[in-house]
Amino acid sequence: MSTTSATPATPSVAPTPPPSQPGGAAALGRAAAAALFSLAGLRQLGVCVLIGLTLALMTGPNGKAAEPLGAVRHAILAPRIVTYLIIAAVLWLLIALWPLARPLWSMGQAAARGPVTAVAQQRFAPLGLNLALLIVAIIMPMFFSNAAVTWMVDGVGIYALLALGLNVVIGYAGMLDLGYIAFFAIGAYTTAYFTSKTAISAHFPVSLNPFFVFPIAFVLAAVAGVLLGAPTLRLRGDYLAIVTLGFGEIIQLIANNSHWTNGPRGAFGVPHLSIHLLGINYSWKLDPKPYYYLLLAIIVLVMIAFGRLERSRIGRAWAAIREDEIAAEATGVPTLRLKLLAFAIGASVSGFAGVLFASKQFFNPQIFSLQASFLVVTIVIFGGMGNRLGVVVGSVVLQGLAFYLRDKVPATDRFIYFGAVVIVMMIFRPQGIVPSRRRKREISLAEHGVGHADSLGSAPTSESGAR
Amino acid sequence: MGFVHQFWQLTIDGLMSGSLYAVIALGYTLVYGVLQLINFAHSEVFMLGAFGGLFAARELVNNFSDTPSGMASVGIVLVGLAVGALCGAAAAFTLERVAYRPLRKRNAPRLAYLISAIGASLFAVNMAGKLWERQNVTMELPFTNGTVFHVFSAEVNTKTLVIILVAAVMLVLLDTLVARTRLGQSIRAVAQDADTATLMGVNVERVILLTFIIGGLLAGAGGFLYAMTFSASNNMGFIPGVKAFTAAVLGGIGNVRGAMLGGIVLGLVESYGGYVFQASYKDVIAFLVLVLILMVRPTGLLGERLGRAA
């Protein structure tokens, strides 16, 4: 779309000044002043100042409950506010003067892009790009400290896998699951139940190797997903969000209160993964690197599998549901069953990741908090819903930043930024940083009144006639 | 002590929490009426109102050397309610402007609204945690909490009475507002059909904003009542929020009287259920009610009434 409009502009050799400024600098200055001090411009100034104040609060010192306005005072009525006001002013100049600069920008872009587009348009073989990224991912741990590699497993890798699963729900089926981490908890506790006699109070008569728990957890999480999704999805897609939200909280509550799960103490001593097959005896121990490579292999496999799923009959049916549920139903797509399938697939990936996590380390109910679910949602949204590579990149960027800034931003404050990121993405770039082409097109079509780009509407089979 | 013996006490407790759920549920149901959206950040409106009201009332209580009484108590409760309601309204206003309106301007898909509301909720919860610590904040009651009267074997204390009375007044006011005023009429018109309402001269944007603000006023005042009796904390909104939504669905989403009924029924069910099962699993009951309703009677007790008179 953008390239077709840019190609005709290629012949323009010398960038001519924008057409609306015959008088040169003076006229430009007048135009700028008019843009800045118009009603709209002053409004933008107000918004920018508010953004600056919010930033000042976000980065400011922590407050005390005994002194409700203390933090606000230390953050805003202090010399540091000058920095944020300058940021606000710069932002204002950028926003208000953008209409004046746009002609220059698009011209420069056209000149720069013109000759290149032809080559770039031959769609850089995605395979090459993916292989390059894979090689980077393989050699990466060699350059990092042990703490960083541990984080690459616990923080980045596990969440990338979770995001890939949630992407099926949000990206492919267009629904929202806010209790996603509950299935992760199911996977983790299942592992503790089946692999050890001591990890939690309840245990299976025979201790299994964690590898055998993968299919069990996979199935259990899927069953939980179906049980939860079946009554909900029949009705309205948006109810699913709140039901899963409640479910996530319930699972944590049960884990915390039941004596079978060891309550708040959590599970200790779940055995590590190990292979005893055909004379190979290998076990994963405390070193994070083997886990990293195992996780990487799983992520790559899941990405390949989901890529095939996306292009399969099922994937196309999901796309049809997102774009127009009623039409899909009318052409014979079993919408309810497919939505349920997406939800169950998402859940089972989460359960699968739970096994991996549990066999690596100690866990307690704290880990399966609501915020963890929201973090996965944030990663999917930031990365780009519907794009497998995008959600992995989302995990790498967000969790990487979290690790990089771990000394500067306290872990509890991270979620302020995640919340802000989600809102900003939804306002300015709902398709994410690495958008899926199809999803992006759907969103923009929906904004022009064609289709829905999600499957939250009431299903055509529901009792909408009863109103 | 058997269930029969405890029955009236459980009923009173259930009515108390139920009337709070009803007050919060109205915010969900009103917004669902005009936008057909679950406002996920409504629980944070409740939380911010709770903090605002609590801080204001605590400031006043601290001026007294002993527990205030008489008109002073009434005044402090009223100030707390007013400040809580205003904070709630301000939060709801900001929420609508930041997280909803830019999306509405662009006619974004509904998924986008849900997600940006989650973002707003995440932001508000953690910002409050940063500003006012991540722990329970309590205040001393602005009145002496004694037994006022007995209902059969059950004691009704001042705290419970204040909550039930204030909630009842708010519910009646809201019902009148929606059923009888011009604003209520335009809210119903927008809920029925926003496009037609525009053609009839209703300023839809304004009605949406006012709906958020009304929901915020109620949730904020409810938040103060909650904080006064229990405590306030940055993540306090979540569980009452899910329960209030359950109440709204239970009564029939979009149905104002349904939300009130749903709240009270849910409060009672939870109170009895919490006695029969373990108290620590009390929160599970509301969730089971939600799933059961969705399976058995998804339109709620009084039926969905998007856009009809309350």
C-alpha cells in the first residue's frame, strides 16, 4: 500500500521545498507559530504537560500511606520536574509541528526508498531472517553471565513460550484470556504431583520422569480450558475475559489454601528433567544453559507447528471468525468449537510451560499471580498479536529491558510501565511492533467499519433473539 | 452453633457486602449499557475512590482526641463519601479520556478496548502501590461501633447499618436518575441505539462521559465505605470488581435494577456459602455463581435490558 504510493514519486530528483511556503523562513515561522498557538496547539501543550507530569510521577520516589501526597510532592514539586517539563515541551513541538514537517518527511522517504523498494519488495526470504535470528539465539548465552542466562530461561524463554500460546487465543481467535497463568499453575502442580513424593503433600503412587508429565499436563490444561470455555464462549466473547480473570484468581487461592498443594510454602524438590534412553543418560541440573537450549528447541518447534496451524484449514477458519463471525457460521464454520479449540490449545501450551518451569526450580503460589497473566498479555500486545515471531520479540524486548533496568526500576514498579505500554500500543499501534500483516489489515478494516477483527460479539447461535 | 442459629447474622452480613457489590455493579452495568463493553478498570476506580475517601476521613478523625460522635461522625462520613465519590469520578473521567476515547475516535475493534482497560488497570494498581505503599491502610472508625438493634438473634451494629443505609440511598438516587431525569433518558437512548440517539439530538460523547462519571461517583463512594470498614490497598479492587461484575451478570447485564438485585443476592449466597464451606473459599462461591449463571440463565435474573427503562 505505502510502496505503491511512493513509487510514482521516485523521479523527483531534487527535494523541492514544501509547496505551502512561498516566503521562506519568515512564512515558515509564522506557520509554526500559528500551529503552536492555535486552540489545537495549546490543547496539545496541555496534554503534553500532563504526560510529562505522569512521567515524573512514574519515575518519582515511592510514597508512604501515612503521607498521601508526599510522593506527589517529592516527584512534582521538586527541581526534577524541570527535566520532565522539558520533555513535555519537546514532545509538544514535535506533535504540533508535525503537520508542517510531514511533506518534507514523505518526500525524503520517497527519495530514499524509491530505488530500494523494488529490491525490498521481493519479500526478504523470511526463512533467512528466521535462521539468522535462530543462530543469534544459539550463540547468545555464550556472551552473558550466569545470572543473565538464568533470566533468559525464567524471564524471557518461559514467557516467550507462554506468549506463543496466548497468541493463539488473542491473535488467532481474537479472544481475551486474562487468567492464562492458571493453566501454567496447573502444569506446575501436576508436575509436582506426578514426579515426586515429597514436593507437595499430594502425590502419585509412582514417581514419573518429568518428561512423561508433559503429555499429562498438556491434556489436563486443555481439559480445564474446555471446561472453563464451554459455558462461557457459548454466550459472549467478552465474558471469557472476566471468567478467566476469576479462574486465575481461584487457582491461586486454591494453591494458597489447600494443604494438598503445601499452601503458601510451595513445592520443593521437584526432580530435574533427565533422559535415560538408549544408553544416553543426561540430566538437567542447576546450570541454566541446558535449560535454555531445551526451551529454545521447544519454542522453535512450537513456532513451526503454529505456523502450520495458522495456514491450515483451522487457521483459516479462525481468520474467518475474526473477520466476520456471522458469515463464517453461515458458511459452515463451527465457530463455537473452533473458538473452544483455540482456547484449549492456548491453555495446553501454558500447562506445558508449567511442567518445564516446575522441573527447573522451586515454586509457590505467588508466582501464579494475576500480574503474571497480565504480563503475558502485555508481551503479546507489545510484540504483535497474531505474529509468532512478534510475540517472541515482545518477550525478548520487554523482559530484556526489565533485566537491564533491574537496578534502576524496582520489580514492583515494572508493571506501571507495562500498563502504560499497553495503553500506548492500543492507542497508536494496536498491531504491535512486529505486526502480522493479516491482523494489521483486519484492524484497519475494522476501523473503517468492515468486519470486527476479534470474536467478542455474541455468537450468532446465542439467544440474542430473547432480548 | 448450627446454620439455623447463625442464619440471621449471616443474612445481615450478606446484605452488607451485597449492597456494596450492588453499588459497584451499577458502574459495570451502566457502561455495558452504553458501550457494550466490560470496563475492566472499574475496580481501580473503586480503589482510587477508597483511597481518596479514606485519606480525607482519616485526616478529620485524627483531629479528634477520642472517637467523634453525633453530628461530627455524620459529617466525617459524609466528607469521606463525597471525597471518595469525587476521586472515583475523576478516575473514571481520566480512564474514559485516556483509555477509551482515543480508541472510539478510531472506531477500534472491541478487543482493543478490553486490552487498553487492562493496561489502565495495571497502571493504576501499581501506581497506587508506588504512591501509598503496597499494604493495607486502615483508619479508625469515625463513630463508636456498637449494637444498634437486634433482628431476631442477630446483632446489627453501627458499621453495618451505615453501609446498608448509604448504599440504599445511592441505589434509590441512581434509579431515579436513570428512570426519571433527562440525563437518564439520554443514557437509555444511547444504550438502545447510539446512532439513532445521535439523530435525535443526543450528544453521545457527552452521555458516555457522564455515564462513566456516574459509575465513578458510585464506585468511589462505595470504595470509601469498604475502606472505612475493612481497609484500603492498591489491589483491593480486584476481588470486589469481579464479584460486582458477577452481580451485574446475575441480575442481567445492562439492567439497573438487576444489578442491585444481583448484588444483594450474591452477597447473601456468598455469606451462607462461606458458612457452609470454608471461609477461605468464600471468593470461589462468587465465581461458581458466575459460571452457573452463564450456563443456566445467561440473561440473568431480571433479563438483559440494554436500553430499556430500569
